[in-house]
Amino acid sequence: MSAARPWRPSPEGLTLTVRLTPKAARDAVEGIEELADGTAVLKARVRAVPEKGAANKALQALLAKSLGLPKSAVAVTAGATSRVKTLSLAGEAEEIEKRLETFRA
């Protein structure tokens, strides 16, 4: 397992790179992996379909719940129609990082 982290500090808290699988059997955060190009991502899957932003909303709710953040603190900032997305996590960066570290396999 690589030591690469799919997040980096931002003025609001952290910026997170996520690889989302929509139309899954369940909503879950499945750990951290490295894509073929070397990009580290947090793997997540949601039951929602990728139509009208439903999968993005489900992802935001899943991450908010998993990280103990209010839903308003999680926003998709890039890749809205892509599997690989960039999200903004607002809050105390060190606290959010500790919670993200728990997803390492």
C-alpha cells in the first residue's frame, strides 16, 4: 500500500479526491487506492444513480456521515460528471485528516 494521501490542505479545511461508483449495492467508503496514473483516491460507492446530481448528493451525505461533518461542509468542487471527483471538506483539517486515515486498508 502506498503512503500517498488523496487529500491536501485547503483554506477551508481539506481538498479530497474521490473515485465514486454509482448504482452500487450499498453506500460505503472502501478505503484508499492508487489509480493507474499514480493519483491517490478515496474509493466510495453509493446506491444512487448518476442522474441530476443524485450520486453526488449521496456521496456528500455519505462522507459527511462517515467523517462526522455537517452535510453543508462537504461539496463537490470538480468532476461533477466524472467518476473521479474533487471535494472540499470544510472544518478543522487535522481532525478531518485523522478520520480519513481510518479508511486506510
